Amino acid sequence: IVTGSIMVAAVKKVSAKAAKGTTAKAKTLKFTIDCSQPVDDGIMDAASFEKFLQDRLKVAGKTGNLGSNVVIGREKSKLTVTSEIALSKRYLKYLSKKYLKKQQLRDWLHVVANNKQSYELRYYNIHDTEQDEEDE
């Protein structure tokens, strides 16, 4: 019986430490979306993509509720989303794909993660599939 109570006390201490650690950290998240290929080719406008993200991004379940918690910036053809609150990188991919579908660019472009903190809009590699068809 004594060993069981010691285990319960140890678990409570560990969970208390874990709870303190999560509230003490205020982590800033920074994600980038590189649109340089389609913008350079003139098939997409980075400013309209930025506007789309500002209009559609939800914070606390409401669109247009960015406030000072989420900042969307643009440098030429790179969009930067900086967040003080929890924001999923996957959600940015979802919104990017939604924008491409709305602009009817989804057939030519796809969203690829090029590192842990960024996405890139790339063309589908159609050239390789044409060579495969010729080989068959």
C-alpha cells in the first residue's frame, strides 16, 4: 500500500512540473510561404494571396480576428506568418491549397514543405511523366 501512494505522489509532481513548463513559455511561431516560381512567371499575385490569408485565417474560431497575435507580412514573393499563439503549419497549407483552387491554379501548382518552418509553391513535374509515357 505504501508503494502505491509513493507512485501517485510522484505522478502528481511530474504533472505539476509539466503544467508549469507550458504556461511559462511564450513561443513565437514563424512560418514562410515561398511563392517565387509562380509570381516570377506572372500567373499569381503575392499581394492577393496575402489578402486572402488575412481574410480567411481564423483565430479563436473567428475570421478576421488576427489582432496583434498573428502578423502576416510580405517581402516580394515570400509571405511570412508570425504568431504569438498556437497556429498550425498544416492550417497554412490548407489555406494555400484553398487559394490555389479558387484561382484555378491547383492543376499546375502544389504546396511542398521545403523545411520545418516553411512551404513552397512548386509546379508539378510533368516533364518526368511525359518521359515515362514515351518509355512504355
